[in-house]
Amino acid sequence: MTVVSISVVGIVAVLLAVSLKGMKGEYGTLLVLAAGFFIFFYGVGKLSTILDTMKEIQSYIKINSVYLATLVKMIGITYIAEFASGICKDAGYGAVGTQIEIFGKLSVLAVSMPILLALIETLQVFLS
């Protein structure tokens, strides 16, 4: 599937949800949730292409694998937090969605700390 196909799935789900809102609002929410999970799992399926490309880049440029693993973790945390936050906000629970976003940002910061320490150590060697 392409971006156009996924976009059509999303738009159709939203239009159906809007038409169902007048009759049974909860069915519309469930329909949008199902479409969201479909798109989410399709996006996760694309992850193998990204990982293969990152391994190929690593073979060309001798980068420590810890850095690429951290980058993948950061991307995953961001994707999942944004997805969950969007669902909460669409369901009318914006406060919970915002808290998920904040937790996601803090998690990305925590995962990136070893790289920050390595950068500081590298700078310290150059400045000494």
C-alpha cells in the first residue's frame, strides 16, 4: 500500500465515523480506533525496510551500533506516544493525551542520555 491508500483508508474511516456519530457515537469511535490500529501496524511493517537501510549505512560508515539502536528506540517511542496521544485527544481526553506526549518526550530524553555522555567525553578529549 502507498501513502495514498493509507490516506484513503483514514479518510473513509473518519467519514463513516462522522455519519455514525448521529446514531451511535461509540461505533464511530471504535471505527476510527480500528482504522488507527490498521495504519499503525502497517507503519510498523515498514520498520524492516528502515532497519535494513540503517544496517547498510552502518556497513559504509563505521558507526557504533549503540547509536543506531538508540535512534531506532527514539523513533519508536515517538511514534507510539504520538499515536496513543492522538487517540486520547480524539476521544475527548486531551489531558491524558498531553501527559502521554510529555512522558514520551521524557523517555526519548532518558534514552538519549548515554549518547549525550559520549559526546561530552569526546569534546573533553578535544578540549584537553
